[in-house]
Amino acid sequence: MRVLAFIALLFIAPAVVAQPSVKEVRTWNGPDHTRIVFDLSAPLTHDLFMLSGPNRAVLDLRGATIPAELVADIENVGPINRVRTGQRDDGARVVMDLAYALSAESFAVAPNDTYGHRLVVDLQHDNAATRVDADATKAQRSQAPVRTADISAPDEFVVAIDAGHGGEDPGAIGAAGTYEKDIVLAVARKLADRINAVRGLEAVLIRDGDYYIGLRDRTRKARDANADLFISLHADAFHDRRVKGSSVFVLSRNGASSEMARMVAQRENRADQIGGVSLSDKDAQLASVLVDLSRAHTVEESVGVAKVLLTEMDALGDVHGGGVEQAGFAVLKSLDMPSVLVELAFISNPDEERRLKSRDYQRRLAAGILHGVKAYVARQRPNLQLAGGEYVVRRGDTLSGIAQQHAVSVQQLRQANNIGNDIIAAGRTLQIP
């Protein structure tokens, strides 16, 4: 009888549901937006709205709780001057006092291998002209990751360098806890320094800090900078830690086909320019052909760049696979510039993770990619005379061969590097006059 009564209570007792709570709050301040991520114990509903006089962003977390101390660290980040929290009958409220009026958006994110349920709030820096003077002290935001195209001399070859992931997206994580986003940013900065040291080349960093940029925005920033080449840097990972080596990817033809369909579907809403031909007044079939032809040329150029880069990566160590790989990476889907994705090594391999953390190896990776860029530019723009920069001597190199490659005399090379004879050791970095 007691068993039956207990079973009856199970059916009539109200279900006890744990109240959602905010476990952690993280922020990343980028040049275009400030991102606030709320790590949640369970999914919840929310409302986000903006107020003026004074400017505020108000976030209501339905049925949730949030410890006040979690928001203390996000004060004075980006446009946020002060943060307040409070409990209401229907949940928690977070009020962010803002330095200026702006727009904001929010969205929920499902769990992945790294994080659980999350709520993301993006504060857009779209009213930069109205910022108060105090914002000038925030140098982190004042350094734009992409320079405008008119800064570059018209005869310079512009290389857009995209450090993958960033912000709340760490990318792959090595066995020792190394984040892919940190490694690729370090290599990207070293590569940019080397490119900018070469007269005739200019580097544009898509991301120069720990913040996330959407995949479409990465190619848009490169396009805004009038880039001639797009290089996306990543570090691979695999469940088998024995797998190792570098890889170079270009866009696959399947990826191109899906991208073509996306662009054609949008032709009524914008006039896409392909080689100076507007698609806004073309029928769907002709637009498809134009997009496909343009994509084929871009992929062909990308393969040419990738082959040169793969040769350079092979000189540094193991190469994974038998040649240039093709895949449908969204970040490579650009119609108007050759685009390649370089997997520097397998961060999941403990030996390669240790090498990737080494500044010396990062410099060697940057130098190898620079060699590939210069070789590609020499082939594509033979009239563009590249001068200056550094060169890391490889096995089999000679002074005369290096001098010829960089259009300088052997005597100039000796004087710039204080070399008294023709003997040079592999691994030495030479200054190119």
C-alpha cells in the first residue's frame, strides 16, 4: 500500500527544475565590437534592449540567477563604464552603463566540446564618432586590425594575414593546454613584421588581438584593404596524437558551387562586382556562369600559391598528406583574391605542440611562409622589385643564389651581414639590403 502511495505522489508532485544560473562571464574587446559571453548552467530565455539618457544596455535573464561579483571584471571594457545586477521576481537583470550610444545583439549558443550553454551579447562599435574622450585611453580598440586600402601604395602587393579563431573560440587545444588561437596570432604577427620589412610588400592583420571575427567578416576586411592574397593560419588537431605535419588548403569545387548558389540568391539585394561586371541586372543562369568562372580562376590562382607555400613548409619539417588539400572552408570563399589556409602543424601532437610554442620555430614558420609569398609574387608580378627583409638560409643555399633571388649583388649581401667568405650555415638569418 505504501508503495502505491509513493508511486501516486510521483505523478502528482510538481517537477523540480533547477534554476538556471550564470557560472562565469567573459569579455573580448575587438575593433568592431565588444563581446560579452555568459556561461550558463542551463539554457534560458532572455531579453536585450537599449536605453538612452544615460546610454544603457539592459539584459533580462528569465528565471535565472547571477552572482554580482561575476560582472565586476567587465567594467571599463570597451564602451562599458559600469555594470549592475539585480534579482527580480522573474529572474535576473544586468544593466551595463555605456560611454556612448550603440547598437547591440544577442544570441544563444549550444554546448560544444569546450563550453556548455552560453548567451552572447555583442555591443557594436558603430557610433565611434560619439565616443567620449575617456575612450581615447583604450588603446586596445584604437588599433584597427585592417588598414584602409588607400594607405597602401598602388604598386605594393598586399597580403592579408588571418589568425584563425580568437576570443571565446580557442580553436584546437593541445595536450599541454596550448590554445590554437594564441599560436596562430603569434605566427601572424611575426609574419606581418617580416612582410612589412620587404619593400614592395605590405601586411594586413585581420585580427591583432584576442577577439573573435566572423568568417565572412574576415574576407570582407581583407577585401576592404584591397588585399592581393589572403592567408589564413591555423593549427590542426586529430584524436590520434601521433598524426603530425603541415598542410595547405584551398577552396574545393564543391564549396565553390554552394557559394555560387548563395551569391546568386542574393543578386536581387546587392550588385556584386566580378571583374567590373555587375550581376544586379543579369538573369540567374548568366550570373551563375559568371560566378563560376570567377571562382574557377580564383581557385586556380589559390592552388598556385598553395603549392609554393607547401614546398616551403616541407623544408621546415613534416608535411601531412600528398599535396595541396581542398575543402569548403568558409573563410576561403572570396571571389576576388587567391586564398589559402595553412595548417602550421598538429597541435594535438605533443612534439609539434612544443615546437609551436617555441618562438624560434614560430619565426621559422613565418620566414618559410614569407619565402613562399615572395616566390609567388616574383612569378605573378615580375615587374615588382622586392627588396629588403630577411632570409633564413636553407641547406643547399649559396650566397650567389640568394643574391640573385633577391636582386642584389653578392658584395652587398656580404657587407650587410659581415660575411668575409662564401661559407654560410643553414639556419642563419641574413639581412637583405
